[in-house]
Amino acid sequence: MRQLSDECLIPVQTTGQKTALITGVTGQDGYYMSRQLVDSGVTVHGIVGPHDGLESVAIGEVSTHKVNLADADAVLALVRRISPDYVFHLAGVSSVATSWSRPVYTTEVNALSTTALLEACVRVQDDSGHGIALVNASSAEVFAGCANSPQNEDSRISPTSPYGASKALGHMMCHIYRSKGLKASNAILFNHESPRRPTTFVTRKITAAAAAIADGAQDSLTLGNLSSQRDWGWAPDYVDAMIRMARSGRGDDFVVATGTAHSIADFVAAAFAAVGIEDWQSYVKTDSDLMRPADSAVMVGNPTRAEEILGWRRTMSFEGIVAAMVNADRTA
């Protein structure tokens, strides 16, 4: 397991002994979420899938439960037993590319698991009188077909991929269960990165390649559309925003973004600059086969609502994010 320094973690104000349940606890966001909550004195339970490794979970501090999120009865039984104050739903297929190759699976995993969890929370809340705040990891991809930019909470939901459509269904289910009295919030997460981002994502592919090229272990990097733009932020900051949502005492939708777009070429340039290489074009090739279907329009989020209501602030610049990832890859 690669050890990350403590500056990757956002301090969370302690508010007394609470209990949280995290789905997807072994993923990038689940790692930072569990660390931040544990450090603030929250008792943390994590749901893991049958094939998830536990190397990214602090086993002594997080109680893990192997539960199939598509099994509504099993989800209800766990929520009833734990009786959490906070539920953070982070699990699911997180790749647009994967959703094109496995659209049915993506829809089942992302949409049905969200519904099962919402139903479990509202039933436990109604039966016990114990209030539960649920935060659903929605996605900027629900806005992929929206012509207006930057996107905010009122932007038109118009997904262009199976992934975006599956997240849109979960997003709307939160609205439905909010009307049933559950404090369900959608964290509309724009792209967010860290050294824990899997290498299947283009950002980590870039930083790993820059580190390898600088160390003489790789000759070149092949990418798709270099002009594609995204709004990239720092994963620990985005986890902090979700924790603030859970603690806000309300169910609402919040865009979590930086408000600034950068291209893939910008990301490549920053990664190579972090290892002292300015002429990155000499090492990068493009391949039309890597262009993904229905590539989104410019995706930029307006985080004003999260800033004003939650007091949320970003702590890392674009260049700082890329450099942190490259440095972690060089020391891995």
C-alpha cells in the first residue's frame, strides 16, 4: 500500500460521537472519507464488494461489511443494525468508458444500489425515529449534454452516456426520497483527482507516464483527444464538501467543482513540468481509437452554492494537484 502524507487529508470539525456508513469505502473517495471521519471521532462502517481489496482501509478503525448493494433486504438489514447518522453512497461504476462496454451492468449497479440504499434509510428512519442524512455521489456527467456552461444545480439534466444516465436516475431518486422526509443530498461531483486515482483514468495514466518517462522507464505516452476539457479538483477537498453536506441538517443538491476548465493537454503539460520536461509534445502521441463516444461538451461547475451555504473552500491549485500525483508516482 502506498502511504500518503497527512497534507492529503482535510481536517473535519468534531461534533460529538456519530456513526457513518460508507459504500465504496475502498475507492479513492472512500479512503479519504474514512480517514477524515475517523480523525474527527466518527465511528465508521464501510460496505465492500465481494472482490474489493482492503489494503486501502484502516482495518483497525473502520468496520467493514461485505454486502451486495443490489440486495435490498441485505442493505436494509445492515442499515437497521448500524443505525447510522450519516450515509455516504460512493460505490458504483465510475468510468464513462466502462459504461459504454457494459451499459446494463452500469445501470444496475449505479441506479439500483442508490434506490436500495435510499429505501433502507427512509424505512429505518420512519421505524425508529432516528434521523439519517444521506449523501449521494452524483456526477457532472448528468449535465454532459447541457449547452450552458458553467453548470449549476439548476442546469438541465441531459446525460450522453450510460454512466451519466445511471447517475441521473440515482440523482432523481434522491429528490423523490427527499420528498418522503429523508435528508438526501446530491453531491454533483466534477472530476476530482489524487494519487489514489486508479491508473484506468486518463489523469493517472498521464502522471504515471510522466514519472516513468522522467525515470527512463518509459519512452512515450499515447492519448486520445488532447483538447477535451474538464474541471479538475482535489479529491480530499471534495470529500470535505460531502461531509459538510451530511452535517448541514438539510437535504439539497450541491455542485462541487473549481469553476475552471483545463484541457487534457494542460494536464499533460503540468505533469511533465513537474518532472522538469517542457517539450512534452516530443513524448506524447495521439490515437483516434482512444476517443470516447459522445465526448462531453466543456464541463465546468459553479460551486457558489456549496461555498455560500456549506462554507466549503478548495485548498489545492490545478498545478498542485498534478504535481502531487506525479510525485506520488515517482516515489511509488
